[in-house]
Amino acid sequence: MPILNKDMQLCISLAGRPSNLGTRFHNFLYDELGLNFVYKAFTTDDIEGAVRGIRALGLRGCSVSMPFKEAVIPLIDVVEPSAAAIESVNTIVNDGGVLTGSNTDFEAIAQLIADNELDPELRVLVRGSGGMAKAVVAAFRDAGFAHLTVLARNAALGSALAEQYGYAWIADDPAPGSADLIVNVTPLGMQGADASALSFSDEHIAAASVVFDVVAFPAETPLILAARAAGKTVITGAEVHALQAARQFERYTGVSITPEQIARAAAFSRAE
């Protein structure tokens, strides 16, 4: 990384619970490519003041995590279609004081759907009803999937999410075999109390052809491990995180990066 200097461009992240994943990903690539950038994670209890600071101090970009993804929308100038589709911003770019918001989570999921050549005729079951679930459901909707069900215990959030995108909602697990593609968008399988939790039963995994877990850390969640053991096609949250971070990096720097560079940065970001 270059020695700190007056011309160095600063990118930041704002999150309720900052992690080092994005910090390590971006700074690894700045160093590898010799870019005069630095990236630093922050939290705040004054999101309006933080966004004013991005504009006032000329910060180049800002990654936005929960709980700020919706709160920043009225504070910026332009909302790109990726963010408008799910009413959620995870990336802000500052061009001379004009703040533009996008959602690279949505873009990453859409890219993974296309890259894996998923058949729009597949029956999809999405467990979860939060902000990332909205990105998942919207991406499948835009990719032409007609048969999708939102599975969520929270009736208000689950039914609202399903209705917004024209799909069905259920509160309880359906019978195995009712879905060809199962997607976990809950904390089940993450570290801590939920680390060993399996978000879908072995029977649901056996009946599916594709298993997608949006949990980014660990990459090999119980669901992904079980799906690999069963010989299923898998899509991991680590892939989502790497692709969305790569989209942010390219927006901030204007530099295109290769899949190999993305893979190296993603591996470094997870090697703590």
C-alpha cells in the first residue's frame, strides 16, 4: 500500500457491526494493483452526518451495511435501478459531490443466477424475509422465475415480501420435493449460536437440484456441506460477497478486475 499522502482516495464502509471482510478485500487489491486508495470500516449513530461527511470531505465511496441500507436513500442524489428494485443501497459513489447509490448484492445474485445457467422453470423456495431476502427474490423475479415461494415465520414481513414481487408466502416448511432450488437467507449456519444449524432438512436437500446459501461466513455452512455431500449444485454466500465487493471496487476505482484477482482478494479477506 502506498504511504499515506494528500492525494490518496478514501473509501469507507458504514455498518452496525463492522467486519474486516470488505476492508481486507479492497485493500488487498489496492496494494496488488498499486492504486493510491485506502479503505476503512466505521460504524455510526449519526447516519445523516456520516453521509454529509462523504460529500463534504470528498470521500470516493462508501459501502453500506445493515442497518443503514434504506436510511441512506433520502440522503443521496441518484438511485440506480439495482437499488431502486429493492429499495436498498449498499454502495455509494461520490462524483464531485454527487452521491449515487446502487446495490451490488442484487447485481451479484443476478450474475450468479446467470453464470450458473439456472432454469427459470425451477421451483424456488427462499427462506428469509429481511433485506438480503429482498435482493434474492427480486433477482429471481428479474431473471424470469415464475415459481417462487417465500418461507418466513414472520407473517407480516414474509407476506409483504412475497406480495411485492408477485410470489407466494408460507410460514411452515413445505413437504420435501416441493422445491428444486432452495435458498437460505437467514443467519442459520453462521458463527455463534446458529453455527451448527441446518436451514433445510436432509430431505429437502435430497429433493433439490440446486442449493444456495447466502451466508458469507463461513463459506462452507452446514447447508453447503450437506449439499456438496449429496452431490448437488451449490452457490455460496462467499461467492455473493466476492462478486458484490468486486462490483464496488470497480465503481470506486474505475479499474476492471479479473476473476483470478477477485478470487485472490476473496481468499485473503477470509484468511484472518
